[in-house]
Amino acid sequence: MEVADRKSSGSCLDYDGRAKEVEDFSKTRAGVKGLVDSGVEKIPRFFILPPEILNKAPIKPSDDQYSLQVPVIDLGGGIIDHDHSNRRAAIVNEIRVAAETWGFFQMVNHGVPKKVMEDLMTSTRKFHELPREEKMKWYSQDVSKLIRFYSYGYLHSSAPANWRDSLACNFQDRPLDLEVLPHVCREEIIEYTKCVVRLKEKLCELLSEALGLKSDYLGKLDCMESKYLLSHYYPVCPEPELTLGVTNHSDPYVLTILLQDNIGGLQVLHQNQWVDVPYLDGALVANIGDLMQIITNDRFKSVEHRVLAGRAGPRISAACFFYPSTANNFKPYGPLKELLSETNPPLYREVHYKEYTSLYVSKGLDGSSAIPHFKLQ
């Protein structure tokens, strides 16, 4: 079947036999890479995305001299200390503008050693390229498992399938036992997360100041004590025009810090067009999560983003998500009272993290945000 015919052959979300095809795929425990290794030339039908998801917004032409660019912020001189007050003030302002208008920004001179980032990328590749028999030991669709390898996070829903494999490490708000991590990447994961947590703490200060609050404000909210590291592997795709590495979504957390390689493919939705978030040597990407948008009463924006499938891969990335501690799973979070006034009333009702994520998971990565469900009428 030609590509045009396969595009119009019916949505991947609703056809007879879909559930069994997905179940059979999961039972292989080989992931998307297993499909590629088997020599597949046509992607399974449940990976084919409907046009309303693939073509949600136009892509900004890369040769346009006025192309939009995701902000790049140099944290050097302002993130470690307060001595360089002028420089720190400038950094805070850059973060404020990026968080309010883009919801995304790249960071350089962020304090995470380059070797630590490179080691994580190398070890992530090693894990995902392990022999099938060894890697499949970690395969699970049980979201309660702290460590698991999986491909299709919404196996029993009609949500779109994504062309990627993932290693999930859910640290929650306590250290993980080193022995439960895959040997091939355990040291690298532990070292990287230690460094990223330190960066998160500094970003909390800068984001607090960007809101006009004391630098320790967000840290005292206890809304970013848990962490969840997803190490992704996007295999080469034989039909990248029919699917996505990750479908359009925003993150249901408070803050995300992302490490990506030089393959490319990450895009953010800005001014109703998809804009590339290009690889920048030594950089980390930060993006605002849904809960941050709610507690800042829409000051900071949680925006949709996606990852393209491609033939240049495999693409490797690692996303570290920060969210409320287990003790605060049922603590209500709403617009911060310090940000409210008669002219700026609350836009959202209070919501606890479990309630938010339950809705998020139930709808799957369907290209729509869960945020509007919690808006006040």
C-alpha cells in the first residue's frame, strides 16, 4: 500500500483488530526497536496517526530568515550566587519572558558537567541496544513499577501509539536502591539525577524571582520534590511521514529538564506553528509543566510539544520531570494568592496531583491539554 493510501486507510485510533495488534506487539517485549531489528518496512497500522494529529499546525520554514527561535539563556554568573546582581537580574528577566511567552527555553552554563550528560546519553544507548533477551527482563506495562522498560504507555486505551522505547526510573521523593537499576546505566543515571536536582533547585529560585516572589518561594511549596527520569530511544522509522516519535502533548508536571542528542526532532507549538528546538552543544532544555501554569494563574505557560519520527536516528533523550512528593499527592494546588488581585482573579480551581494525573492518563496523549478541565467558569 502506498503512503498516500496508508494515510487515508483509517485512523489508528479506531479499527477492528487494533486491540489485538497492540497486545501482540506488547507480548514480544521487544519494543519498537524490535520491529526495526526484524526488518519491518511498513509500520504497524496502530502507529499510523490521523491527519488531525499529524497536521495540527504548520511547520515554520527553516530557511525563513525571520524564523522563530526558542530562547537560549546563559545561566553563568547568576545561577550560583547573588554577587553579580545585575547579571542575575538579567537572567531572571530572560527566564520570565521565556516562561511567559514560550514555556520553553534552552540553558547553557547550567552547572551540569558535560561529561555527566554525555555518559548518560552513552549508557542510555547501551541499554536500549542490549540483546532482546536481556532488555526484555525490564519490560512492563505496570505503571506502579519504579523501574521499567516499555514502548506503549497507554496500551489499553485508544490513544495514539508513539514510535519510541523508554526506560522509566521513578525516584519519587526518595533515593532508589542502586541494585534495582540496569547495570549498564545505573551509575550514570544516579550521577545525572544528582546534578539535575541541584539545577532544579537553582531554577526554582530564578522562577520564583521571575514571578516577583522571594527566591525560596517555589521551593517551600513542596511541589517539586519528586523526580521521574525517562530515557528515550527513538529508532529509525521506515515511514516517518505516517507517525510521530511522541504525539502532541504538554507535561502534567511542574517542571521538566530535558537532555537531547544531535539528531533533532523536538518541536514546540508557538504562535500556532511548530518550531524546532535544535540541538545545542552542552545545553539542557527546560519547559513549564501544567501544574506550574495552574499555580502561576497562567503567568507561565505549559505548551504543547512533540517529537518527529525520522530516518536519521536513532534519537536519544532523557527527560527529568519534577512534581509533588508522595506526601503531597492529595494536597490541593491552585493559583498562588500572592499573584492574585481584583484585576487578576483566580482562573483555576484547586486540584491535587493525583486528580490531575488521573485525568491526564485517562485521555492519553491525544493532542489536547487537560488544563481547561480545571478552569473556573
